[in-house]
Amino acid sequence: MPGYANELFFSPRSSSINGTSKHADITFFIIQGLANLTENKMIFFTILLLVYIIILGGNGLIIFVTLTDPKLFSPMYFFLHNLSFVDVLFTTSIMPNMLAGFLVDQLTISYSGCFLQMYFFIGLSVTGRAILTVMAYDRYVAICNPLRYTAIMTRPVQVLLVVGAWGFGALCPLPATTMALQQRYCGPNVVRHGWCDPSSVRHLVCGDTSADNIVSLTFALVALLTTGVLILTSYVLISVAMSRMGVAQRLKALGTCTAHLTVVSFSYSAASFIYISYRVANVSPEVRIIVSVLYSALTPFLNPIIYSLRNKELRDAIRRIGTRFRPAVMSAPKKIQTMT
């Protein structure tokens, strides 16, 4: 039995002349993760756990505040709580599984679970960028057409824009994931990444993956360039409109864009950095995984911090939430003392 397991899961791939594999198909994958960092395992586990808790807490707070505070019932905050919801789902698609990898000797994931993780990771990443694009359009309308803002950004339009962002995110990874699912995989079944990363899983395919590479690259470019060009166009038009304003108006308009522009800059800078790291040949797999994790956690981690620091309305709403709950907390001991 051990010899069969080695042959099935850990032997190098080989194929016959007609392209059929000599190995049986695999039924699950082993996620290598940061297994080689044995000495620093618990340090990385603690850091990632704290980051994940902050992501859940910070984005959860934004969702709660924007849904319950009447003063934040505006299009900008409607899009913001959708972005926070995407960030929570995006990190949850990989982080719990990766944290579990630090606590077990060998982290496995089922065949179908691997491709579900792959689909949701890519799809939610694209959805996040699509919502950032929608938020850029919202800022464009607010600054360039302030008198018609409420007439343009009606509730049905807001819902339609968000549904479009989710639909775009759901569509983009579908062709590449479907093609990957139809491929035949053989040993070794070790995914040299922290999760079911598409390029890492593609290395385990028995046959030719050139078509998969083309489709994956095409839809990645469509997702990045479409959202990037639309965001850039919105800010170019905003810059033109701001150049015609007075100093006071210009500063006010800039203040409404700063948080969003900062998040967009971080998001695309991190994506560029990880792209470069994957093209550097002498970078170890562990460093690539760490860079990928930082990229995946950076924007969801920073979003609540940036919007809380840069947005006075949101800060005031959080403060109101705090004062609303404080009397209830303070009155609890008094009730206990009265009863005694």
C-alpha cells in the first residue's frame, strides 16, 4: 500500500507516446503552504490569525454601521458596505484553510473543494475591483454632476451597478475554472502554494495546458484592464472638473475621493508587486506564498482603517454607535447592585 501511494501521489508525471498518462487520476490535493517553515510556524499562524480577526472585525463594523446609521444611507456607503462584504468573503475563501495548515502535519483538500476555492478566490477578487470601479463612477457623478447626482444615483441604479459588479466577478473566472476542472491530473498531487492557486494547480495537469494558459491570461487581462481603465477614466474626468473649481470646492471634492483613491492605489500596487515576484526566478516558493498572502490580506485589512481615518462621516457614525452601546453596558452593573 505505501508503495502504491508513493506511485500515485508523489512520483513524477510521465506520459505515453499518445499522450495518455500512466498514472491513476488523483482524488484530492495536498496544500504545501508554509510547511517548510517549521521553526516559525506558530509565529506566522499568530500573525495571520490576528490579521484575519481584524479583517472580520473592521469590515463587519463598517457593514453594521452603514446599514444601521440613517445618516449613512447614501450611494457611497451602500457601495462601501458591499465592498466590505466582498472583502470578508474573499479572505474567508482562503484564510481559514491556510490557518488550519499550520496546525496539521499535512493539509489536504478535496478535488471539488480545490476548484471551488479557486473559483471563489478569483471571482471575489474580480468583484472587489468591479465594486471599486462602481465607487469611482459614483465619485465622478457626485463631483462632475452634483445637481443631478440624486436623480442619476437612484436606488435601482445602485442595485443594478452592484449586481453588475457581482455578475462580472462571477463570469470572469468561469471559463478558466471550467477548463481546469475538465483536465486530467496525476501525481504528484502537491499544490506548492498556500491554497488552490490556478497556476500552481495547472502544473499538476498530465496533458497540454497551453489553451488553459491563454484563456486564464485573457480573462485576467479583461478583468484588470476593464476595471483599471474605467477607474482611471473616472479620475481623469474628476481631475478636469476639479481644475475648474475654486480652492475650497477643490479641497472638498478631493476629500471625498482620498479614501477610495488610496484603496485603489494599494490594491493595484500590491497586484503589480505579486506579478513581479512571480516573474523573478530566484525567489523561493515560501517567499512567493508569503507575498501572495500579504497581497490577499492587504486591501481587506487596510480598507476599514483607511475609510475610518479619511472619512469624517464614518468616524462620527462609529462614535455614535459607541455612545449608543455605552449606556447599556454601564447600566448593567447598576441593575445588578439594585437587585442585591
